[in-house]
Amino acid sequence: MTSLSRKDWILLILLTLSWGLNWPIMKMGVRHFPPLTFRAISMIGGLPVLWLAARMQGASLALPRGRTFEVVRLAVPNMLVWNVFMILSVRMLSSGRAAILGYTMPVWAVLSALVFFGDRPGRNGWIGIACAMTGALLLLSSEITTLTGNPLGTVLALIAAAGWGYGTVTIKRSSLEMPTISLTFWMLALTSSAMALAATLFESNAWQMPDMATIGAIAFNALVIFGFAHVVWYKLARTLPPVVSSLSVMMIPVLGVFSGAWLLGETPHWQDYAAMALILAAMSTVLLRPGTIARK
């Protein structure tokens, strides 16, 4: 199993900070603004950032001949399913709880590897999954009444997580030979087109001028999330085994919970602190002493 290099560790820390802080930022962005429209504008804003970054790196943005369908196949679970269902759930749930549900993703990645590819994680991988999910359940337990009152938001977040988990496995197994930043650009371009169409069909009657909080949230998502974080994530997802790449970002929902408390006034409970310890344990099983992924 491939372990994290020093550069990967630095990128992982920056990714954690970016995505963790973005949960309350997204919540602020969609409070008074149509969610699909918010996401579509953010994605479109991220495209020129990725284009410029690719040019500066000297990376070609040309699609490999005959591989367009492969890019579409990767974009659907990794970007389209995740972004559509998650941004809708963020509006219905608290930012921290949406983050927790979204980061059940490692379980869906393991299930996808089992069901579709016949893989199974090693012992350390299973221990990490158990710790991570116990932490997520602890966090959910303090909001079970709220979640019961918002079943649609819960279901949407779990669908998003399942799509992302499956996408993590497929992108790892893809034989597509193109730079990660170029792949991210085209997946984002395809997804932003679909999101713009969905926003036009379902939200055009609710379009309005965004307030300053929404504009700030859109700018953060365009520049930081789609211009930087997604490129880093897909790099990790392509180079590391699915269990490692999945569990390596499990600190993000913890940061999402506490940044939500800081920015939105959400109050952490004892479960939040216990979950942090469990999630740190989950990370250590795959990052500090990585096991192996066994294949049938």
C-alpha cells in the first residue's frame, strides 16, 4: 500500500482546512440563495482558475482521443452526484451534520470495492472504518431528533456520500492517462454545464441578486474549493488506495463541526470531542501504519 509522502501530508493538511471551513461557508451561501444556482456559479468561477493553473504548469487540457466517455463516467459520481445532492442537503441540515453524513463516504468506498471490484480492505483498513463510523454515529446521536425531522436532507447527504465513495474507487482504477488538473478541469466543465441546466430548469423563478455573504461564499468555493481542493483530492485519489485516500480526510467533518460552531453558533456536544479522538485513531490506522488491500 502506498503511504503519504511529505508533500502529500502538506497537501492533505491544506485540503482538510479548505474543505472543513467550507461547510459553514456553504451554509451561509445557500441560506438566502438557490442552492443549485450557488453551486453552478461557483463551479463556473472555478474553471478559469483551473485553466490558468494548468497553463502555468504546462499541462495539456486536450482530451485523450476516444476517452471522452471515460471522463464522463468519472465525472458523474465524483462531481455531479456529490455536488447536486450534497448542496441540497446542506440547505436542509446544519453544516456540521451535513459534513458528518457526507464523510460516511469511506464506508461506501469499501462497499463499492467489495461489490463492483471484489476487493476487501486489510485488518487496519477495517479497524479504521470502524473507528471512523463510530465517530460519525456519535456525532449524529446528538442530532438524531433533528435528523429525524429532516429525512429528505439525510437521504440526500447519504446519496451524495455513496456517489463519492463509488467515484473514489473508479478514479483510482481508471487507466485514463492525463494530468490530474486536466481531468479535474473537464470533470468540472461537464458538471457545471449540467448544474447550470438544472438550476435554470428548477430555480430560475427564485433567482435574485446575491448578498455579500453569498458572493463571498461563491468566491471561496470557486477559488479555493474548485480551483485547489478538488485537484488535490483527485491527486490523492488517483495515487493512493481508496481506503487510505478516504480515511485520510476524515478530520474534515470534525473541522466542519467546530468551524460551524465558530461561524454559525452551532454548539458542540461531548460526542463531538469523542468523535474527534476516534477519527484521529481511524486516520492513524491507514496513514501511520497502513495495511494492505487484499484482492480476491
